[in-house]
Amino acid sequence: MVTVVDYGIGNVFSVRNVFEKLGVRTELTSDSNKIINADHLILPGVGAFSVGMENLTKANLVEPVKEFVKKGNPFLGICLGMQMLLDKSYEFGEFQGLGLIEGTVERIQIPRSKDSSKYKIPHIGWSEIEATSEGQNWTGTILEQTQSTDSFYFVHSYSVRTKKPENLLATAMYGDFPIQAAISNENIFGVQFHPEKSGNFGFKVLNSFLNI
């Protein structure tokens, strides 16, 4: 069973529906014991970083999430849930994150060029992802069934910047701006795109998560 963190923010129903199509039961909960003892845990999220962290803190779920991570079971952050894995965000100020992966969250900056007017903020739509280095091995990760150039659905104005190159799994280009599309740190995974809205490619990502 997959446990989904309920902290009053996030696209939880579409995430749960995808797992139902995969034949997997889900539980939406804010119970700290259920979160700590989950088999697979998902932190979804849409909206502002500060609101997400405030809600998670008010629900007394920051420490249970960290306790779950220490167990070594698979953990997945989606969109805002991915951004909250990092140390801090500069969205509408400076706010502390969960600190599970070193790095920051910063606004997408499209370099000025003759084509820059085509790229609006937020970044909304389908973008191809690519391995961060030639021949990178995605075996054992959420991208195990994914191919470079598979397309996924993005909706965001801010992008993560991991401190360590080894934490970066995949990138996507929005104009000339590189988006960190997928990140990892041992049993922790994060995707900036929405796998639950990305059709068969998204199904494969979630299925790979189940098999970790």
C-alpha cells in the first residue's frame, strides 16, 4: 500500500486515482504513526513553498516524515513536495525546507534572447527529460522504466538547484533554462513534473517507485 501525506495541500486525488489504476491501494493520512510506518510514502504538493511548509509544520508532520526517511523505505516528493525536500526556497522570501537533499529552490530565469518571449512563467506544459550525463544508469530509481526524451507535464515557476551533482537524476529544458526534473538521495526521490498527469510515461515512473 502507498501512503499519501495529508497536510491540506496537494493534488492528492489524481495521485490516488493513478495508483488505483495500477491496482495499488492508497491511504491519505495525517496520522504520524501511519506515516512513520508506511511501506511507500508520497508527499504531493501544489502552490507556494511557504504555505506547504507551514501546513506540514502545523500538522506536526515534519518529524514523522524525517523518521520515515531514516527507515530507508521509498519516499517520493511530487512538484512542491519535491521542492520541500531541499534546504530552503526563495519564493516570496526565504523559507526553510525539510533539508533532506542539499540545495535551494529558485525562480526560473529565462535568458533574454530573440526567442525568450515565447517562454512564459510559470512553465506549463509538456517537456522532455534527459539524463544528466551520457550513459547515466537509472536502474533502481523511479526512472528505471523511463527513456531520455520521454515527455512529462510540468506546472511551476520555481526550480530546485541541488548542491551535489550526484543528487540530480534528470533535467528538462525550458527555453535556455535547465530545469531539474528529477532528483534523488538514497531512498528519497523527487520529481518536478506531475507523473499523475503524464499519461503512460507517468504510470511508468510510479510503477518504478512501487518496485523499489
